Amino acid sequence: MLPDKYGRFGVFGGKFVPETLMMALEGLEKAYKLAQKDAKFKKELNNLLEVYAGRPTPLYLAKNISKKAGSKIYLKREDLLHTGAHKINNTLGQVLLAVKMKKKRIIAETGAGQHGLATATSAALFGLSCDVYMGEEDIHRQALNVFKMKLLGAKVIPVYSGSKTLKDATSEAIRDWVTNVRTTYYVIGSAIGPHPYPMMVRDFQSVIGKETKRQILKYEKRFPDYMVACVGGGSNAIGFFHPFFKTNVKLIGVEAGGFGLNTEKHGASLCKGAIGILHGTKSYLLQDKFGQVKIAHSISAGLDYPGTGPEHSYYKETLRAKYTAVTDKEALEGFKMLTEMEGIIPALESSHAIYYAVKKLAPKINKNKIIAVCLSGRGDKDIDIVKNLI
């Protein structure tokens, strides 16, 4: 589906930004609409996705965990992409758009470091300067990705305010953009932010779901019964889900349950949040009774965000998708299970989806059902975290 002329999915989305950014957003929307109709732009992006990023990614039947679960479980292997996650799909698209708009400087926010790494990679490819805002807490948790970004020529700017994680990195990146809007392109990493960003990110990430459609029809001659993906800001999930929006496939988003939904330490804005405005968009978010944004928690830095994308909020409101949560402890079990049984080391973000599909969903459904899981990234970046917990 497309947002309305105000950039809203139902009541969600929109543009809640300072006046200084309104013209920039309008210019971005105009440039994006032109790019969508530009055969040369699409050809160049598709070529980069194939020969640089490594698309199409395989749809892999995980036979060992399928046997354990009792249902066929397919993994969409975004972990095999260049830079190790789905983020490169979006950054190549946006940085190519920045080049078309004649911007000389790229900025980004990052939590787990995968978006920062993918942005730094894309900026290096096109010879653009790149600054990445990252919370101090995440810099410590994701030291390997920080080093990689610096190797690529990007400047990693620590953020010391608030929770020192993704929310605060996003706030600082927006402040930078307000100040330097004429020369700077802000590459948002998830399907969040003011319109047209949620739509753009969704479109660039929809390659995941489009490929899955073709591949599952080839292997099974039908669509999966269930599709499962982790959800923080929600870019891998919305890219996975969107091409199946008008089908009967059941869509399930798995949020960060942290220490449990009965505690304050989780990142489950769709399960436990309320409607509000954060980073220029209206969506579900974690907030207190005064409307102040709460600090989110997750073992995975990429799900450590107190809001989510407006399109996911719309899916929740219209019951098109179900949203649930998996705890830190369960995600760690999902990580170990896939590693030991399939020889695939997943990102902790993806481990939430793996655990839910195998341990919670499969036991409740008929054994002839097919489950497709988006394996959004690989676990290299999380080895130090896991090493200290097992």
C-alpha cells in the first residue's frame, strides 16, 4: 500500500519536524518520485544489488531445525549480503539518490552498527564523506562494527545523552541535518522518521519479500503459511512483509521482550506501547503517563529502540500482522540453536525471530505448514556479547 498525500498509513506516519526541514523533505520526496520513474536509476541500483551487495540471497530450507520444530522452516538469508545484513539494500538506494541530488556529505544513525557500516560502505563506494552518530553504550557493545566504519573512512560520533543508544543517536543525526540541510543527505536506517523515509526504506527493502515470493513458489509451488521477522524500527520486517500484504499469509513481527513485558526493561513498543510522536512520525512507542519517551532495552542493539515504523503500527491497528515479543534469554537460546543445529551464526536481532518460529509458533500449528523467517543479519558483531553470557 501507499501512504496518503500527507505521508500517512491510516493515522500513522506524517511529517512532525521543524519548519527548516519541511522543504528538505519535500525536495527528497520529489527526487525519490523521479528516481522511481528513472529507468537508469533503477538499472544502476539493481546492478549494485546484484554484483556489489550479492543479491539475490538464498531461501534456505533449514532441515535440522525444521525436524525439531515439526514444520518446514525456510530462512531468507540476508546474513549473506555484503556487510552482513539487510541494511545494504537501503543504503545503496539512498546514497545513490543522494548522488543524484548532488549532496556531498552523508550522515546516519546506528544502533547495532550494521546500518552505520552499510552507510559507510555505500558512501565510500561513491566517494562521499560520512559521519555516523552512535550511542556511547552501543559503541562499547559493537566495537567491531565501529572499527570497520572507521576503516571505511567514516567518522563515528559518540552520543552521550539519554540512554546513549539508538534513540539518542537518531536525535543527534536529526539535529545535524537541521543545521546542514543544504549539503547533507541523512540516510535513515529503518522504516521510521518523517515521510517519505518510511515509504522509501520499505520500498528499498521490499526486494527481500519479492525474492522470497519467487523462491518459495519455485520450491513449494505456494506461499508460506507464516512469515516471521524481528521488529525494532522494522525495516527488515516491512521489506519482508510488504510484497505479501494482499495475500492470506499470516505475518508475525517479533519485538524485543528484554527482561520480560511485565518489567520496564524491554523494547516492545507495539506490544506494550501507546500512540505518540517520535523522530518526526506518529506511531506506537514506549512512553510514560506524561508522554515522555521511555528508555528501551534489548540484548540486541538493533532492537533497542522505543518506537517502530508507522506502517507496522498500521498493520497492528488493522490486524494485518500480529506482533509478539521474545525475551533476551529466549533470543540467546535461538542464537545457540541455529548455530549448533544449522552451522549458521545469526545476529541477536534475528535470533528473536528464530526462537519464536521454532519454539512458540511451530508447536501450535499443523505439521504440514510452512514458516518463512527473515534472517536479517549474521552474528559476527554479537560474538563478544554472547561470549560473556554463555
